[in-house]
Amino acid sequence: MAAKTKASSGGTLRKFIVASAIILIIALAFTGLNYYLKYFSPNVTNKQEYLYIHTGAKFPDVYKTIREEGIVKDSATFYWAASNMNYVNRVKPGRYHLHEGMSNRKLINMLASGAQEPVTLAFHNLRLKEQFAGFVSKKIEPDSAAIISLLDSASFVKQYGFTTDDVYTMFLPNSYQLYWNTTPEKFFKRMYANYEKFWTPERKQKAAEINLDPIKVSILASVVDAEALHDDEMPTIAGLYLNRLKKGMKLEADPTVIFAEHDFTIHRVLSKYLTINSPYNTYLHTGLPPGPIMMPSVNAVNAVLDYKKSDYIYMCAKEDFSGYHNFATNVADHLANARRFQQALNERNIKR
């Protein structure tokens, strides 16, 4: 009887152990599956290509954006994973490239490490500082007002050796890579570093040889760029203006009058425009304008430095509207060229 009781107790114990083991296995499997689902299963959707986290944002701000923009399928598991990975205390601003199917763990590691994708900023030939600020603000976090406030700050631009009139010469048209959350101050520092790199000792020496400094070269280049429709004509135009500067003649450049008027729809500079009271009106004032009339291209800057020598001191657009110019060394030839062009304008009924 005792033997039977002992055998029965042993069987019960084995069943209990087996049942406990099964329960443990199931519990571990459930825990493992739950862990996998919260950390490693695909969760990022294809609804947004980038996640933008603004400077000063906290985790609740990030979580709100993720939920409202449908960035993840299951926001609850993202919240759980973010809390357990301590992302709530490691938020970094930036522009983060999302990939459909990313797991919570991969997404959070990217965000917590600040592994953002840089933006490409390419600009050229923008006329006004306001246009430039507006263009840049569409690519990086700071708004146009923040950029303009520095462009118009005499004390800020002075530390780089510029005035509020000529600071625009610091920005050389090119393609740049920088982070979306770059501050306005860091943006200026980056642009100045590129400016310093561009103005090599060789270029500075060429500028000195024509009695100009880098800023004045760029101001003259902006006038050359505005005059030239074709790059191959830039060195000749640059040489002409350098001749006028050497002789103490007014530049009398039509684009400076258009800039002074701030009416870029003008195609025919009439005599009434020549009296506009502005330091940019080179029909009234001798020498260079106080600042550039547009963002000069690198080709225009190089055209001034490597100008074509000639005796030309006058030019007028060709009457065939090819975009090229007729050049002259004397008033008589220039007036003849001008009459042909004015007649062509009249024939096309171009009044302004």
C-alpha cells in the first residue's frame, strides 16, 4: 500500500514538473515574442520620408509628431521601447531619414545618436538678401527672419570683415552639405570658411594687381554678371569696367540703375531712371556701388581677376538680341551702336 502511494506521489511530482516546465517555456516564448514585437519587428510606415525634430523639442513633442504624422504603425510599442531605452532623456534635434519597415530599436538608436542625414543647399545668382534668406530657410531649420537679422547686423558681420552692404559677397554660389538644424551663426561660419578657402593667396594677389580687394572684386563681378548673358563675354566686360575705373569715369552700368529702382522687370533703361537717388546708381556716382547688385557667380569673379585687356570703355547690347554686346573705344562708335539697338527696341515695341 505504501509503495503504491509513493509511486503515485512520484508521478504527480513529475507531472507537476513537466507542467511547470511547459508553462515556463510558454511564458518565456511569450516574453520573447513580446520583446521582439516591441523592439525588432517592422514598425515604421511609408507615410513620411523624414522626421524633423526641432531645436529644443522634448520627448512628448517627438512622440506627438510620430503619432500625428503616422510615422509608426504601433505608437504604444514605440513609446514603451523609447522609455526602456531611455530615449526620453536623449532627444536630439535634426532631420532624420526614415525607411519603411524600420524597427523601434533601429529608429530609436538613430534618433538618440543624432545620426541625421545632411541637406544639400545649392544656390546661385540670387539678386537680393531677402531672396537668399528665404531660399535658405526652406532648406534648414532657422527662418528667414533669423538669417536676415544677422545679415543686417553691423556688429555681427563686422567680425567677418564685412558691412551690411557688402556682406552678400561672402556667399559664393556652390552646392553645400550641412545639417538641417544648423544655427544661423554656424551657417555664417560655414559660408565664411568656404569664402576663405576660395580666396587663395593667388586670387588675392590678382585682386591687388588691379587695385581691388576681394570684396570689391565681388562687387564688380556682380555688375559684370548682371550685364553678361554669356559667360564667354565676361572677361571683356570686366576689362571695360576696369578701364573706366582707372580713368575715373563713372561705370554707367544699366543693371545698377535697375537694382537701385528695385524693378527687375525693366528691359529698357530710360533717361528718367538715370537720376534715381541711390548710391547704387553708377550714372550718378563714380566708382563701385557700396555692395553687390546680385550674388556674383564664381565665373564672374574669375572673369574680373582674369579680365581681357582692351581699350574698350563703352558697350551696348547688340541689336540682334543675341545677348552679346558691341564694344567701342570712342563716343562716336558707341552712339552708332546705341542707335541701332534703340531702333531694334522700337521695332519690337519694347518701351520699358
